[in-house]
Amino acid sequence: MTIDSSSALSLWEPRRQMTLAQARRRSSLVSLLRLMFTAGAAIAAGIMVGHLAANAVSRGPSQLEQLSSDEVVTMVNARFTGRDVAGQSIMITADTAQRRRADPELIELQNPRLVTENGTEIDAPSGLYDQSDQTVDLFEAVRLVDTRGYDFRSTSARVFVEEGRVDGIDPLVGTGPLGDVTCDTYEIVEDGDRLSCRGNVEMTIFPNKRDGSGAAPAGNTASDTGDEE
């Protein structure tokens, strides 16, 4: 080895030692940064999971069922089914059904229609369904028809769903195969099989029944007034 080579090696060795020391310090720094990054990621994940869990608890089913005073539940093409005391099935439908804010048992109906198992149908432009009392109040142009061809009309009616009874305090106008009837108040019971009229009752009876066009048979009519059942 020459003198020049020994000098060069002596100059190289300290630099090599400094480089290794720097490498060790750099490795320690990288390890520290890696540890800090891992810890930060764990903390961030914990915060995110805690936030999601808190939202899940605050938006649970028990909270969804509690509506504020400004919220209203509206059902489209609503349908309610049940049975009366005689076991006859009853179905109530409506274009829309909206629960009242003050009392969720009261449901406002648009174009309600009630159909019984024996074919009796009652409809009106608007109504109010009381789920607790099982009554339906109908308003405006109330119409009741059955399979025997009877057609009754009034401006209001209360339907007692479980009893199969209709109670009206407004005048009634009815037509059917056997004749016509008008009265101040009325009651329809036994799922539409029986009509009771009260107050200023006027009845026209067709002994030979009405023909298919709705016209009365000529020369075969009888009129009566009073309370009828």
C-alpha cells in the first residue's frame, strides 16, 4: 500500500463512521414517525367509530317513532282492514291518510271508501278515522250502495266499524228497486240490511218494483209519511 493510498483510506474511514451514525439516527426518526402515524390513525379511527355509534343511538327506532309537533305522517293509497262483531270483514281505503299531530289515533282521510264483506260500499270526499273508537266520520257527499241496487245519499255519516252500523244526523235521500225515501235522520244497521228513518219521512213504494232504467211503474205507486223502520 502506498502512502497516497493510506492517506485516502484514513480520510474515508471517519466519513464512513459518520454516515453509519446518521443512518442510525435516521432509522430511529423513521421508527418514531411510523409509531406516531400509527397512533394518530388509531385515534382517528376511534373518533370516527364513536361518532357513528352516537348517531346510531340517537337515530334508533325509538326516536324515529317520536314525531315532533311540526312533523306529519302521510300515507298514500292507505288501507285498513278489520272485522265487525258478526265476523264480517271490513276494508277502508283512501287516496291519502294523514295522522293528526295532537292525537295520532285520529287519521284524516281523502276520498275514503268502506267496503263490507256482503258488498255494501260507502264513500265520501273526506273523512276522519278514529282508530281507538273504531269509527269513521264521513263528510260532504256521502253515498252508500249495496248489491241489491239501493243507493242512499247524505251530507254526513258516522260508521261504527265493529258494530256494522251507520248513523246519520243529516237528511237522507234514497232510491232502490222497491221505491224512494227521504228523511231528516237515519240509522243503517246489520251491515246495511236494515234502514231506520226518523223525522219528516216520505216514502214512495213501487209494488211491482222499479224497472232497470230507474223509472217507476206507471199507476203502481203508494206514498207514506212519518217515522219508518
